[in-house]
Amino acid sequence: MISSGRTLRAYALGPYGQIHYRRGGPSGARSPLLLLHPFPSSSYVFEEFMDEMGLDRSVIAPDLPGYGMTDPPRLPPTISHYAAAMLELVAELGLGVVDVMGYHTGGAIAVEMAHQQPDVVRKIIMISAPLFNEEEMAQFRNRPPKMAADERAAGIGAAWPQFKTEFWRMGTDTDRTWNLYLEAQRNPETSSLGPQAMFAYDLAQVLPTIAQSVLILSPDDELKAFTNRAPELLKQGRVHPLPGWTHGFLDSKTAETATLIRQFLDGV
């Protein structure tokens, strides 16, 4: 058992090699909470949040295949492949039935996990919902190809001020925000695979089939308009608006977010 409030790091075997993950909190009566990061990022995005949620339950945050320190897939994956890899991790770690919280594309993977093995996923939390229609998916798929490593390196310094002040603007620690920014620059050979998979996955078709209770947190981020499509697609669940909140709220509004999620998971 891991003591509450402390996050440790480890590796497990997955379908494509090693899966790096963070883990904290005590095992007990509550279902473990699996945390799935957005692309292109890693489990580091949840580190502060895990300290809070780990006070009363087991929390596990893996780096998805090809991100962070997890080995990449051999071929371009689909959202179905990412979900299957996470279900294998759940089995490998002996977690049993889990709650799953996914951030952006991580939320789509959570939904697909429930679609593939509904007896393994108890409840789902999504941070925003990438509910694109076919025209939008085609438009996003036609975006310019990924940049080479040298091009990415040349643009890192130039793009940092915008990331800090406009994108991750609710971050409370500049050094941590910088580390989050660098996490998104890792693995240039595979960092575009996740978005490509998302723009080929019809979440709007799968979400209405999900019987599990779903809580969608809706901050004022770039997916706000797409998230607004969710209420009519939910069989059981709701959208909870977070007006004025955007990226970085897991660090600056940690206790408030944890309270919302505990109330949902624990049935309060």
C-alpha cells in the first residue's frame, strides 16, 4: 500500500513495451481512479491533483503509449488501441473495477474503455469532450504535417510566452508550467499519433451507448463549443460548467475540483 498523499513512479508491461505510470493513495473500499492525460502531454499533468485525490483512494496515472516515458506503438494506433492498452494495464496491476478520468482525448479513451469492457469501468469523468462531427474531423486531419525535431526545437522558446500566459494561464507555478510545456515537446516521432487517432474516432456515436454515469467538467477551453454538444448524447450523466476556468485549474483549483469529483464518485 502507498501512503496517502504521496505519488510514486513505476513501470508495467503493456502491449507495446513498458508503460510508465504514477501511483499514489491507499487501497481500500473505494474504486481506484485511473487518470488519462491529454495529448501531447503525460501523466505529469496530474501530479499535483494526485496528491489531493490520493488522500482517500488509489490513484494511477499512466503515460499513454508514445508519450512521456511509455514505449510507443509499432504502428499508428486508434483510440480503440489506446483503450485496449489501458485495460491491459488495469489487469496487469490487478486494479479490478476502476473509475476513469480523462482530460480531452483522455476522456475519449475513457469512454472507449467502457465501450470495450463495461464491467471494468464503473464511472467516467471527462475534462471537456472532443465531440467533433465528420466535417470537423476531416478538417483537423488535413492540418499541416508534424514538424521535424529541429523545427520544433527552434520554436520552443518563441511559443513559451503564449503557452504560459494564454493557454496554461491558471497555472500557479512557473517552473511546473515550464515542465508541462516541455512534456508536450517530447517524442516528436510519435506526438502526432494521438491527435490523428482522435480525429478518426467518432465519440458522438459511442457516447450515447455508454450506460455508466458520466460527469463532464466543462471549463472555458478550446473544446467548449464541442463539449456543449454532450448533454443530448449522455444516457446517464451531466455536464458541469466551470465558468472562468481553463487549463491549469487542476493546480490552482485542486481542492475544489477534487470535491466535485469525490461527490460524483462517492454518490454524494
